[in-house]
Amino acid sequence: MIVLKSGEHDYRVVLKSQDQKPFRVTRIECETPGVRDLASSAEPALSQVVEVKGDPKPGSGRGVVSIFTDHPTLSKIGVPFIVLD
């Protein structure tokens, strides 16, 4: 879970391959306004860092950042978040 503060902040989420198979982040989605995501590397690796850029408004509540990968056994990862006022 990511805990976001209202106002502009950057957060990092590290994804690690437990089976030692390299993977790439193919896309990231989030429906909450003010929360943007960027994958930091397009190259296959055993771990990937996803940067969450947040400027959520107070009262945004909760949401999910959906991270899609090309890993053979885990193509979608849902990372829940909450916005603190």
C-alpha cells in the first residue's frame, strides 16, 4: 500500500521478480485525478522501479495503481493507495 499526502510528492514502488525471471513494466493506469505514474526503465530486469507522482486533492480517498508487466506469471499488479489530508 502507498500512503500519499495531499499536495505534490513523489513516491517509488520497487517490484522484484521472486522467480529470477526478468520482466518489463508495459503500462501503468490510475483513475484517480492527480496521481500519475512513470516506469523508470523499459529494459527487462529482475527488479523495476515505478515512480508515482502525486498531486492528489484532499478528500481523494483511496484508489489503486494498476501496473502491467510482461512477466509470464504476473501480468497485472494492483497496488492500493490512500490519500491523507
